Amino acid sequence: MNILFVGDVFGSAGRHIVHEHLPHVVESNEVDLLIINGENAAGGFGITPSIAEEFFDMGAHVITTGNHIWDKKEIFEYMNVPVGSHGRGRRILRPANYAQGTPGFGVYQGALPTGQDYAVINLQGRVFMSSCDDPFRKADELLKQITAKVILLDFHAEATSEKVAIGWHLDGRVTAVLGTHTHIPTADERILPKGTAHQTDVGMSGPYDSVIGVEAELALKRFLTGMPGKFEPAKGNPKMCATLVGCDGGTGRAHSIKRFMLGE
Ligand SMILES: [Fe+2]
Ligand SMILES: [Fe+2]
């Protein structure tokens, strides 16, 4: 089976480029399972219920997020659904290693119309990020409860070392470990020895004439002066970054990984 993962969609430029490229990428690669990281989809900061609906309408099975999940408070209620639900609000994830009691869930297990079971896990790193529980042990704990063989982890983290390390930690136990958050795609996609597809960062789906999505002038001003200022999403040079993982639906082991960066 084929899994397509779309990296952090940033603002309206990101949403438009995904809209433009996603249908033909899904069709030409016979994608069975589609996952989109939407943490920056609403003006660069967070995601709203209507944007989540837009992604589900585009065919996303699961939306993952990260540290920007709480930026738009309308999403809290949307995610506040019972554990047994398979509705859309249940299929937008926040990192599973956030404090107990925060809205939503960090893992979703479902089945495709073919009957193929799958699970998606969202975790956040701890190096150069705000504090959260240990993502390595949280992954171990979640894997004990998951019965699906096809399992994808969106590891939302800053440090390359931590992202590479969790790939080795989970090699042979999940189908894919794909990194998000740094917004720059890495050229290290590979299949680890025990069959887990790994890439340190899938890259942003958004405007690359920017500083990781933000208008370059505004980001530069902050670097040059240290003064606070409002960040605005950029528009120029949009690209869709996504990674395609081919795997055996029976064993969950990956056999191929390919990255895409598609522009105008
Ligand atoms: Fe992001
Ligand atoms: Fe992030």
C-alpha cells in the first residue's frame, strides 16, 4: 500500500499549492492513505475547523499537528470528541506526549474501505522545544495498545539528532517515522535495516521565499534587532513537500520512500 504524507502546510500559499498538486500526486501514485500536517495552515499559526474540513474534503484520512496546535482556539472544541469516535474531529491529532487533560488525542487507529488497518501517531521532540513528556517512552507505551501493522509516526521536532534517534528506536516497529517542524526538507530518506522508512524532515508545503514561511523582512528584523514584531505569512515561491512511503499492508514493513518538492 502507498502512504502519502504532506509536510507542514503554511498559510494560504501552502493551502493553494497543496490544492494544485495533491490530486495528481494521489492519483498517479495510487495513494491509499493520506496524512497532512496542518499545524501552520491558518495564516502560519494553528488550524481552524474550516481548514481542517478543507483537508478532509481533499481526502486526508488524518491531520497531524505540532507545537502550533493551540494557536487558534476554535480548534479545541472541534477536537473535543469521545475516544471511540471516528469522525473528523477525532482524526486531527495533537502530539501524544502533551500533558494529560489537553483536548484531543495523539494517536488514531482506523481502517481504510478495503479493510486495511492503520494507525497514525503524532509526537513532539524535547530538544529546543517547550517541555512535554518523553516521546521515546510514549511511543513504546502507545505501540503496546496499537493492533494495526501499518503505523506512521509524525515526529514534530527541532533537533536532527533527536529525529534520527527516534527512527532507530522504532526501526522494525513502525512503518514510517517522518519528521516535521523545521520546514526544510532533508535529503536523508531511507529504509532503516528492520524496515522502517525514515526522513528527518519532510519539509514545508508553503512559500519558500520566506524564513520558514514568515515574510523574510519581518523575520530578518527580529534577528537584526531582537525587537518583537508581528509575523506575517509569506506568499512567494510556494512548494508542496510530501513523502511517499510504499509498504506491505500485511507486515507493515516499508519497501520504498520517495520525497517530492513540487512548485508552480
Ligand atoms: Fe510547522
Ligand atoms: Fe512546529
